[in-house]
Amino acid sequence: MKKIISLVFIIMVVFTAQANTITKDTIFIKSVKELAKYAKKSNVLVKMKPGGYAITSIKIGELSIFKYGENNKKKGDFRIGSLIHFSGDNSQYFLTGVTLNIDGKLHDNYPKSEFSEFLVSGNNNYIEGLKGKDIGNHVPAHRVQMLRVMGDDNIIKAADLFVHGSYPYGYGHLLGKGGNALVKTQKHSVLLVEGTNTQLLGCKVVSHAFGHGIFMQGAVNTLLQDCYVEGKMRSTNEMLAETSGPAFSVGFKSDYPPGVILPNEIKSLSEDGIRTYPSGGLSGRRTQGVTVINCTVKNMRSGFDLSANLPPTKIVGSTAIGCQEKGFSVGDHGVIENSKGDALYGPLITFVGNDIKNCTIDLELTDAVSDYKVSRLAEINGSGHHITIRNYQNKKRSVETPIVFGESFWDDVHRYRNPDKPSGTYAGAKNIQLFNYTGMPVKLNDLSVNCTVTNSEEKSKVLNAGVGGNNTNDLLKRVDKDVIAKTPDVVIMMVGTNDMLNSKKMIDYNTYTANLDTLIKKIKSSGSELVLMSPIPVDSIYLFTRHKKVLFSDTPNTKIDEVGKIVKTLASEHNVRIYDLNAEFKALNLPIHNQDMMIRNVKNSGKKDGVHPTALGYRFIAEHVYYYLKVHQLLKDDQKIICFGDSITRGGGQGANYPAYLNALIAQ
């Protein structure tokens, strides 16, 4: 009966989807005027003829008036001008191959309001291929963004945005950036998110103006995936050589310590690459929940500055290149994993204050160096962090730079502006674990309390090649680099949880089967012994607090069971080994909602998880895998084992994962 109901439900969904497709005919347009017209409409599917289009008149735009929410400190009307205003709901816009060239002189308009060249205030829209380019270097009359997303549940895919025109430009933040700046600022940022559930997918942002790349104010549950942000750098020697201009006019003073522009430094001419503010939007709500996956920021003031928003905050597989003030920064309970950056012009990571708690950081340091002095490799403050920094590709940085506890650039700035404040007001480090595998020195100052540092990494027989959020598509992209290139003797692969249960990564059974088949062939042909593992069961009650139940045609554990069958079938076809880990958990009737100690729940960890093991659960997995390897005579001297998979393989950091426990068992 359940199967019949599920089949009827699927048929209804397919029929509904087909009905929507039939009723939403494609509208083909070939002018900016038509785009502006249909941007205001709901339930349309619009495709624009490829080509270059010039926007030279403000007449195409409009002034919109919104009301601030009751909880916003600001009251009354919010006025904002725009050129193209996507104010409709449930619409799709396909703009691939279209370039919208914007006359910079249009920035003069709406001097008493904000101005967004493209504004999205509607909900549940899909906009693909939006390419905007500012022509000329005209200074805005007021604060400008090229793209502002105010509405909810919008997807912006493959946007390509280039901004030009701001004041001052050429000095970064040296002359100030806010109300007390040495010269009045007229900023031009690129992409502002204020809505809920916004997805930015494969977007490119280039800033040749003073302003942020991508930033969030009042945004909730924002996903940035495969995005790229780039700015420009300039040496202070070039600034000091000027004989006119804004820096010259104020005697080369600076808003930052020591109060003057110093020679032999380099500054980003824009602001932060990907940044959060504490609050914003019409409602004035707190910014909360940011996930960044496989993004790159280059030559911006900061790379990933996600320290102001409420958790959860997660940065995965991302890269910071040549960022001046810091590569990475997160707030309470922030997670950074499988990411890397340089300390070319500033620290790899900064904890901006002493009130940031319980972050989990796993970063790789590239070996790039420059002619500019970097005083700190990392600036560590706050409490309860678990930090691992290792060398990318095992290449050690040629210039020694210390990792420092209890200091930061922002502590320097605060003490410069508030010299009477006592030491420790803004900086300090307590109860922090650092695993420093870079070979760089570590400095623990007087503001460091109960911090531990491990400076050498034991040679491990078991390598952890798990990455959170990965499905089989992701494993295919990195199997050559993360597995085959390292020539392991044994590969233990477990994947399928995200393929089946992660609403942002779900694929169908056939695609999963094809992907896993390819992975098996690649690993087996490389000469490694392959052991497949079946994914473990989950607590559906907690899973559905993070993923919509309506997206599941089968129950979560039914899907996991189906994956187990696929794994067993492919293992038999390819004559590779399989260990049924799922059966070990089922034998103990796990998970038991809010009762067991093996899968994270509120009782054992304070987390509504239901998917990932606890430390005890990881030990359980390691012990059973160890026994399996021993019984099947797969343990040999001087061998290399790679555990390949998703977050269930990756675990919770140093030690709290099954590969680490497995390594300890083998080494005993």
C-alpha cells in the first residue's frame, strides 16, 4: 500500500511539473527595455537573445519605496533606485551570452537614495547568466551596488559582474571607510544579499572600485558555491609618490595605525571578498547561516570574513589568494575545512576578538611569499578552538613568520583608537588547541591561557581523504588528486549519504550507480586494494529539521538501504571487497532517537544532527574496520591506507574521526 501511495505521489509531482512547464511558455526578448518589463512579472520564463546591450538612460529604471520592518531601528520609507528591478515572483530568466554594459554616468542618479543597478526584491526567482559591466570610471552620487538580492528563495547562477567607479579609489581603506573617514567615501560594491535562502552558484565578481565583493546584511541561510571574487592591489610607495589627489590633500595621513601611510606596504584597493555584517535588511534582523563551498577570493582586503554573523558558518574547499588583511575569519562555532590560502600580504587566518568561541579549523598554507613583510602568519584569539594548519602539498614556506596567540590587526586598531583601554580588552586566547604542521614558529604572549601547541605531525599510515558535503560527483572530481596520485596500498571508500539525503546534493539511484561504478574502476585500475563500505543509518527526525521532507519520495533509511544494495552489487561485479558497516549499526538498533551515544543527538552532543557519529561512534567504526582488515589479511608493514568519502569519513577534526582512531589501532 505504501508503495502504491508513493507511486501516486511521484506521478502527481511529475504531472504537476509537466503542467507548470506547459503553462509557462518561454518568452524570447531582444532588448533591455523588454528585460526591464518582464523583470516585474511573476510566473514567466524569459530568454534573452545573446549579445551586447548598452544601458545609457535612467528612464529604463525606477525608484522603489519599501517600508522598514517593525523591528528595524530605522523607521519609515526605504528608497532605492535601480535599472533592472526583478520584482516578480516564481520567474526564470536565462541571460547566458548577454552582456549589459552600463554607462557609469547613471551612477549620478538617485543622489538621496541607494542605487542598485540590478535589484531583486521578488521571491523564488532563478536568474542565470546575468553579466553586467560598468563602462567608464564615474563616481557614484551615493552608495551603489551592482546587484542587490532583497527577496527570499532566489537563485543567482553564473552571474558575471564587473564594477568600476568609486571615491576614493587607489588607497584601499587607508583614508577611512566609514563616517569618520579622512575623505568622504562614495562606495561601489558588487553583490549584496539581504534575503533568506539565497543561492549564489558559479558567480564571478571583479571589483575595480572601493567596496565589497559579495556581502551579507540581514541575510539568512545563504549558500555560495563555486564563486570567484577578485580585486586589485597597489603599493603604498606608489601612493606616496603622488603630487595631487585625496591622499596628498590630507598629507598622506591614514585612518589606521600609526596614523600615516607607511612605505613598502601593499594594499587591496577594494574591501572584503566575501563578508558578513551583524544585521541589516528591511527587517533589521541578524545575519545568520552562511555556507561557502569551493569559492576563491583574490586580492581583496579580506578573503572570507564571516565573523559577524550568527552560526552556522561553514567554509569548505575554498581558497584565499593575496588578501591584504586576512585570508579567513569566522565567528562562534565556525567551521573551515579542506581550504587553503597564502600569507602573501597578511595572515592566513584571524580571529578578530577574544569573544569568539569553539571554532573548528583545518587549513593548508601555500608556500607563496612576496617582497612585502608579513608580521603574523595567523592571529589566534577567543576560546575553545581546535585549529590545524598544515603545508599545502607538503611545501614549506621559505620565509619564517610566527603564528601568534593574543594579538591581531584589529586589536592594534582598537588600541590605537582607544589608547586608554587596558591590555586584553580586544585580544586574548584561552583553551585553544593548535596543531601546527607548517614548521613556522609559534608565539604565545601574556594573553594566552591554557593553550596547547603540537608542532610535529606523526607519520600516519592512514590518511583521511574525507570532505564534508561530498557526494559521488565530488569524489569523481578529486579521486585522481586525493587518492590515485598518492598511490595507496588500500583504499576504504564510503559515499552515498549526501547523494541520497542532502537536499542540495541529491542524485537519483542510476546516477549514483554510474558514478560509483566509475570510481571503483579508477581506483581498482590504479593497483590499490579497494574496500567499499555501506553508509550508516540515520535519525530521520533530526534529518528533516535540516532538509525538507517533501523532497523524499522514499524514507531516508530506505534510500540508504538501496545504496547498500547498489554497493554490494557493484562490489560483486568488480570483485572488490565490501564491509557492511550499515549492518553493524542496525544490529544494535541504531540510531535510537535522542537515546544512543553513537550518532549525534541533543542528549549526547547538544546537536540536532542524526547523521554524523559522535567520538564514540567513530571509535566504533574504527574498531570494526580494523577487525575487518585484520581478518582479511589487509594489514601489512609500511603500507598506506586512504579513507575516502564525505563528512562521515572526515569527522570532527584532529583525532575525532575514524581514520585517526584506525591509525592508532594499527600503530599499537
